[in-house]
Amino acid sequence: MTRSSERAPDPAAAREARGQATGPDDEAGGPRYKSIYQQLARDIGSGRYPVMTLLPTEHELCEQFGASRHTIREAIRMLTVAGMVSRRPGVGTRVETAHASTRFTQRISQFPDLLQYARNAALLVQDVRTIKLTKRLAESLGAEAGQPWLHINSIKTLGDQDTPVACTLIYADPAHSDLRADIQPRISLLRLIEDHFGNRIHEVNQEFSATPIAAGIARQLQVEPQTAGFVITRRYYGSGGVLLLATITTFPHDKMKYSMSLNVA
């Protein structure tokens, strides 16, 4: 894994993304990327881009809409979050379904896919504090009970909607990184990983489970307590098997679909 490089923002791209640069597909002065997303969604729904075929390349879409690469990527991100397309390194953007889903879809088959998921995971922070790991939580994380860890409580929304689709609890060992200084009201999981752990992550372990959603998380997700939940626990390890970071993400059962592709040699 490599660290992301810092570059000065492109003022034109920023204005365009905010909707200040408009085109024929803009609707009611909304963000440019949103209008492009809506047009592409209509084109997919009408069959212009059939299921299991590839969308035009980023370069072709930039020319088609007269938009920057930043804006096109944000529109594609919204299609990905809606479950309509998937991005495949070295292949392109493939149409998966003709209709936007109300569920969050993950398609992960290799480590770069996980990084792409983290890149698209914009989280709204609800609470940040230092806790001592209980025995039960320590067992879940694979850490030692009683240790002080940073705890970040956050929620994930679907696209630009306000309805939460998941609650993500982030745990970090302060002995290996101090994330607190970089916590903002909205954070990028990938940015936290790259900035604080960089190429120190050697292994990622994923665990899937089903559980009734506890009352505290249920309130954040706006569902009834004990609603069936789908839980993904990810543990990020450094050299020597040292646990650096862990995330526990809980979805209501009707808000999540996990897809995996296996290639047979």
C-alpha cells in the first residue's frame, strides 16, 4: 500500500463539483456530478448500457458530458454506491443492474477492492473517545482486555441521502497511531488508513456474522432494537501480527448485499 500524495485542488473541478459550472444535464442548479449520475442511471435503466456490459471510459465520459475527471469519478461513485455498477481494475466499470438499490453493495475479491470500498466510505462521526477494552470487546477485536483504545462511533449514508445504512465503530491502538487529531465531522476511512498506517498494514482479516441490532446502534440506524443485522468485522495487522486498527460495521439486514467473485484457475 502506498501513501496518497497531497496535491493542490483544481479550482475548476471544485467549482464544477459544487454545481457552479453547469451544462445541459444540470438539474435545478444541483451539483454537476449528481446530474451526470442521474443521466447515467437513466441511460442504464433504458438499456442504452445493458447489464453485464461496460460503461464508456472515464475519458469518454469526460468528453460526452464536458466534465472533469473528478466530477465523472464522483458520478461513478454514486452509481457504485447505488449498486448499479462495479469498478474492476484493468477491466472498467461494469453495469450490474438496471435499477438503483436501496441496499449498500460491496463487491470485494482482492485487497485493491477493499481499498476502493474504503475510499468510498465517507463516515459521519457521532462520537470520539478513549475507552478501556472490555473482555468481550477485546475478544472480538483480538486484543488484550483493559488496554486503552481510541473508539470512533460513525454512521454511513447511501449516496447523498440522509438515511443511515450502517453504523461503523472504529478502534485504533494509540500505541501505534493517534487518529484523534485528524477526526473531522465527516471522515474518509481510506484517508485515515493511508495517513496513519501507510504500508505498515500486512494483512486484513474479515469476519461476517448475523446478530440482532442492540438498542444504541438501532437508534442511530433508525430501526427497531433487535432488528436482524449483518455485521462485518475487519482487523488490520502490521508486521509480527500486531493489530493496528479494527472496524465493526453493522447493517440492517435489508440494507446490505455482499458479493464475491471467485476465479477458477
